[in-house]
Amino acid sequence: MFRLTQYMRELVTPTPVRKRVSAGGVKPVVIWNLTRTCNLKCRHCYTTSADVPFPGELTTEQALGVLDDLKGFGISALILSGGEPLSRFDFFTLAERAKELKFRHLSLSTNGTRVAENIDRIDALGFDYVGISIDGIGATNDWFRGVDGAFDEAMAGVRACKSRGVKVGLRYTITEQNGHHLNEMLDLCQAEGVDKFYLSHLVYAGRGDKHRGEDTEHSHTRRAMDVLIERAWAAIAAGKDFEVVTGNNDADAVYFLQWVADNFSAEQTAHVRAHLTAWGGNSSGLGVANIDPQGKVHPDTYWSDYTIGSVKKDSFSTLWTGPDAMLANLRQRPRPLKGRCGDCAFKQVCGGNTRIRALQVTGDPWAEDPACYLTNAEIGIGDADRLTVTPFRGKSHDPAHRFL
């Protein structure tokens, strides 16, 4: 996840660059897909969920044991996801146990359609954050999500959270089919008082792999980033507590760094780059981990075809600290990257981007990420015409918008 607003604030109120933590010292954010059961039929679902029960999912007793192990291992951030997690029969039993264990950050990732009817219990649990997925306005969202009325139900969930003071964000996967709604989505956040906006780039996994042809063209991705940069900067200038983040395309950090270089001093640019390098970009297998509904552990939520092991047989802590070869490679800095990613002058910033996309397209997890939208010239390598993209310059690149 690239925290755009966080790094923008370094331009306003600089903070010391944190020391980079070694791989052995990192405790990942754990995204736990509790169930594949879901009441929606999203076109880009990475878990290929459906509104049916799935055999082999963890029992209540097994899941409670996993929670105890995660806490004992020192996991501080836990995201309960799905499918639709609220569809799991014992969701609140597990969530209540997670709260008792006092994870430092406990989040709920949901399609939002069942939030309003469960808001009393969600509020009582004291989730630190509730992320609700919406992929366009009105009928566009309903088409993506496969159920009429899904938009209205999700927005009812957003409003229920806001009425109780629960921090809530909107998650939006941008594709060719809904990219035109980006500004409207940001307007919706402003109108509803939403705390965070998360733009996810499409990852070729699950049903998302079948729809990779709907991934945005590079020029459209750049335009989307210009919109986000402009809106995030405007929020900071207005003193609004609104966070913009992106996910699944760590080239966003490099694109942002170039915006900083265009608009701020060399000293400020170096400061932001130092922070981004300390972050290190893509953190699959290092700063993020996934447990799927059947208890299989993966480097992140999109690596469903690669399994480190199962919590039905071994504890998560044992699997995560074991000798798995793929984890070892993902934790290398620099990673054993090839092609444009291997030659890139910014691989310390983006970490080689999303490896699962390279794997799905080429069969090689270390090949260049096809969703990198930066030109060869922009990433400091030769053959500048190899990727031809006409830069889009919005208001955020106008010198009048350079400073607060």
C-alpha cells in the first residue's frame, strides 16, 4: 500500500526518516480471508467467492487458535476480510476474540452491504477501521458487483459507520469500465465525510485475471494518479483530515516522487525519496501476509496459487519464519528482478512492484511488471521509446499549486 497523503505531509511537516527494518524483524500486516462466502458476484474478485458455503474452511476452534498464535507472534495489525466476512457464521465470535487479544490495529474489510444491519455489534467491537468496497457510482458499481442495489446498501453501511464515529474508508478498483467515476468517487468521499480513499489497481488473480483486458491503459493510469495527487494535495492545503492511498501498483510512489521533483526543491525531493526508500515499496512476503479461508498461508492475498503451508498443520509463526524459498526471494532487497524492473533506477523505492502480475503474464515472478506505466526514460534506463506514454499534466503540476 502506498500512503500518498502520508508522504505528501512530509513536504509540509518533515519527520526523521525511520531506519529500515531487516526482514527478520518485520511482523507483517495479516490479511485473513475468513470465508469465500459472499452475497455479491464481483467481476474482479480475487478469491472467486460466491453466495454458497465452501467446504474445508477453518472451524471456530481452529480460527481461535490462529488468533492466539498471531498475537503471540507479535502481529500488531490484523484485517478481517472475505469473501464477505460478515457472511461467516461465527464472525462475531472471532472478532470479539481478536478485540480481547488487543491487536494494535483491527480492521474490517467488507462489501458494506451488511454493515448497517450489524452496526450495533460492529460499533461495540471498536474496529479501528472499516473499509467498504465500492467500484463506481450507482449502476456502475452494481454491474461490477453483480447485484442490483449493492451501491445503496454499501452507502447505508458507510453512513451507519459515520453515525457511530467508526473510521470508514472507500476502496475502489479502477478499470477501463469505471475509471470515469474517479472524480465522482472522491466527491462522494467529501460529501459523506469518508476518512480514507483507497484506489486499487487491478491484479490478475481470481476473477480479476479473467478481466485483465479491462485493466486501465498506462496513460489512463497516469491521469488517475494526477487526479489523486491534486485532490490529496488540495485536502492537505485545506487542512482536511482525509487520507488517500493506493494499492497494487508501487510505481505510484515513483510517479509521485517525480511530481515532487517537478514542484519542490531538491532538498525536499531527497527527503521524500529517503522516506520512500525506507518504506521499500512492494512488501509481499515481508510486510504483508495472507491466510485464506482454508488456512493456507500466502505471500499476500493475490498469491493464491503459491502456498507456504497451512495453519491446520503448522502455526502461522512457524510458517512465516521457516525456510520457504519464495519468501526468501521476496524479502531480498533488491529482489532478483529482470527486464525493465531489474534495470530500473527506482527499484529501491517500488521494490519491483507487483510480482504476481509478472507471474500471471509471463510465468516468471521476477519478470517486469506489465502494469508499470512509467517510461524507460523516467526510470533511468535506455531504449526510451520502449514504452511510449504521453505525460498528462494536471493542475497539480502547475507552479501556482506548488506550495501551501
